[in-house]
Amino acid sequence: MAIASFMVPLGSPVPAFRLPSIEGENVSDGDFAEASALLVVFLSNHCPYVRRIETGIGALTSEYADRGLATVAVCSNDTSNYPDDGADHLREQAKRAGFGFPYLVDESQETARAFKAACTPDFFLYDGERKLAYRGEFDGARPRNDVPSDGSSLRAALDLVLAGEDVPEPHAPSLGCGIKWKPGNEPV
């Protein structure tokens, strides 16, 4: 069953995080202080919604890195029950999709809860002051449609944020697989 993102209020500050990457080093929000914008994406390896757009994510984030965008992905799924989302499989996904950004593992799921992430994929774009400027879909591509995965919705938001402008609402929520919460960690 598809879950929509919670649509966190615009202007919310980026929650602090420090998590291990799939490569073993710790990465924090402070590591991106010099970037003009920060994109935090909650992803997983097994979700068909993510699989449908993952190469588009890799291409778009690579393109915008040259314009000052820093990107970080976070996998918060319960890997005991969803082993395809373990670090080894995330490394395979990063290679397959062309991810050129850190991919972090949120074993405790505290980071997903702090961001109020609901699904994979779930996109949070922060401006230079690290205030939430956009939360919503990558584009209209879904597992059962033929819409091109070009990142049109996120691309439009990125262009505005990097130009120092607001992203007008409404923002279409992201849609995907619900985060696989460990018992007791589900959002209230």
C-alpha cells in the first residue's frame, strides 16, 4: 500500500543528524554547511517506487551538485525484517543508480522520526539557511505508469531554491512504500 509524505511545515529547520554511511564513515548535517542547499532523501533498496526513479535521482543530484546542492540519502527501514535494505544491498543500489552522495543507515530510526519521514522515497529540500523549502514528489513517475522519471517537480523546486526564491505551494506529496518501522517506533 502506498503511503504519502507527511508534508512537514515549510520553514522547519533541518533536524540534526549523525549517522554511519554504507561506506563506514559517520556523516552529519554539519558536513554540508557550505552547500547552497541540502537535499535529504529517505530511500530504500526494495521499494518499487524508489526503484522506478532511482537512476533519475542519481542523474539529477549529480547535475545539481555543480550548482551547490549537497545530497544525502537515509535508509531507516528495519533490516531485520527487510534484509534487502541492509548496507550491502544499499551499496549495490548506489552503484546501480549512480548515487554520488553519502547513503546513511538509520538503525535506530531516530532520524526518520526527527524528519517526520513517512515513506520511501521522501524528499526534504533545505535552503542555504537550512530551512525546509520543499517537501514533495520527485516527479509523477510511479511503478505502474509511463511518466518519464526526469525529476520535474524536484527540479523546479531546486531551481527556485538555488535562485534564493520560495517554492510556491501546493507541493505534491511524495508517494511510496511506508518506512518499515521497528515495533514501537511507529510515528504517533
